[in-house]
Amino acid sequence: MLDPARQGVIVAVANQKGGVGKSTTAVNLGAALVVLGERVLIIDSDPQSNASSGVGIDHAAVEASIYDVLMGTTELGDAIEATSMRDLFVVPSTIDLAGAEIEMVNMMSRERRLARALDGHKADFDTVIIDCPPSLGLITVNALTAADEVLIPIQCEYYALEGLSQLVRNIDLIRDNLNPRLKIEGVVLTMYDRRTTLSADVAAQVRDHFGGIAYRTTIPRTIRLAEAPSYGEPIEAFAPMSRGAISYRALAKEFRRRHGRT
């Protein structure tokens, strides 16, 4: 266990658009932070369970998932599973989570169930990363209410900023009504192709829109990054010398500098 005085940070990886690299970023940023010496927990709050499979979790063998935690039948600590990387842990998701939003509608403090489950665990990890579903529903509200900050992956494609204004408005609403400490920590450009002018144009547009919170590090579109999940490994374990791994390590270093960690 970490020193109780050394409080970790909880980061929600969110974007209401699918296919922008949320799970890829949650898994590989987490793994890169571990390589840099951190103890990291990934919470998979997406019913698609991509972050779970991305660290080698067999869905059929999961005994307790984030669904059970949100339903209040399992303590968060009992749902944490180790991965093949030392100091990288995950609370897995299963398809059961798809019905959680309906089941939570009439529950007391339905927006704070994840935040309450995380109470007492923040000091156990340097960083907790919550992989959000591609929607702005009650599960994402739970993630944003539990988080200290939001990391937004944006794919380098046309209409990259489309719909982000609604996400930002929701973040503002949650800050005003549920979680006053919440802030947008950063925006990271994913699937960047340096051979195209489109990627450069999107990067310029995003940096102009978000200013200093846009990360300098960009994540390339690579075959190795696309292959790694099928092997159940983060890119750090699957291909540590690949461009994808190097980019996520650079992102992790930039993330740590922003949080005053050396």
C-alpha cells in the first residue's frame, strides 16, 4: 500500500464518440505509467469491456465486475484483478453492465455510486484510470462524479470536435452540481498519421480550440497498437520498442510532469 499521505489522482477517459481510442488510451497510458514506476488501477466502465480484454481478462472467468460494484453487491477491493504487468490492476467489465443504467435509475445517490465505492482506495494507487462508455449516460456521470479530472482522446479525422461541446457542457454541469473539483486535464490526439495533411490540420484545430490543455504528444495510427488487444496485452508488453509504445511512454511522461511527478 502506498503512503496514505500520497494521494493518487482519478482520471476519467471520456468522449461520447466511439472509436476514438478511449480504451486504447486507458490501457496503454496505464501501462506506460507503470513502466515509469507508478501503481495503476484501470476501471473498465464500458459494457464493451475493451479495456478488460486489452489487459488479458477472460470475460467468462470474471467473478466480480464493475457492475457488481455499482449494484452494491461487491466491494470495489474484491473486484480488483491483477494483470500480467506488475503494479497494473483492473476492475473488469462484463456485458451485465449494459443494463446498469436502467437498474440504477431508482437507486439512492445513483450518480455517486462509483465515487463512494472508490472511497478508501485512492491512496492505494498513484493513478486510477476510468475507461468510460461512448455515451453521456448515468455510467459516465458516475465516472465523472468520481474523477478528479477528465482526459479526452480525439481521433485525427474530419469532424473531430463534433459533439465535444455537449461533453464539455456535461462536465460543467457535473462540476456545478456533483463534483466541484472536476476539471478537463487534457486532450490527446489519437490515430495521428504524419503522412497526411488531415492529421496536421486536425491537430492544429484541436490545439487552437483547447490551447494549453492539448497534449504535445500525439498517438500514431499503427498496426502494432491495433494488434495488441487481440493478444490481451498493453503495447508495453506486446511491442515495447514500437512507435505506439514509445508514444504512450511520452504521453505518460507528459502526464506525470503536469502532475508534478518526476
